[in-house]
Amino acid sequence: MIKFKNALKVWETMDFEAVLKDEILKLKPEQLPLQQGLSQSSHVSDGKISVVVLNVTEAEDKISIKTGIFYAGVIAGSCCADDPTPMDEQPEYCEVQFDINKTTAETIATLIN
């Protein structure tokens, strides 16, 4: 379960976006729906990701943040020693919405198509 406790603590302050991005960047790639968002490759790379906050809305019980995530993917070959397929990274982008529960800080990450 993802919990963005620090982002919730600084909600409605100037630090919210920076703290939110920091918490997202601390997540493991498998905690995010990046694999499902691939369009150019077949597997998410272990490389760095970057996050852009696109929109923030507030409801009575949650904060919803629409983000754009830039990351890299690779096209996996057959894994044979003589496989000529290069392991070049391909740029990828997807949009993910984070819904933070205002009481518990539990956060749900959802791929937006």
C-alpha cells in the first residue's frame, strides 16, 4: 500500500508539489502502473523517472493529483548470447492519477488512458 504521509502533511502549502514528487520518486517502479503504460517497449527500465504535476483537485475525503510520468522502457530480446537485439532504452510517457485519502494518507495510483 502506498501512503503519501508527507505530502498530506504539507497539503495547501507551497511545498506540496515538491514533497509529492519526492514521495513518488521514492516508490519502486513496480508500485506504479508504468508497465501498463508502455507504448514503445515491452518492459520498464530500471532508469530514473521524472514527474510533472498536471492537475490537483480536492474532494471532501481525498486529494486527486493527475501527473505525467516520463520514464524509459526496453525491448527485451530472446536472452540468447548471440541475440542481436540491442538493449536500448526507449522513452516512455504515461499519465497517472494519485488519490490520497485525507484521513489515512493511503494512496491509490491509477493509469489514465
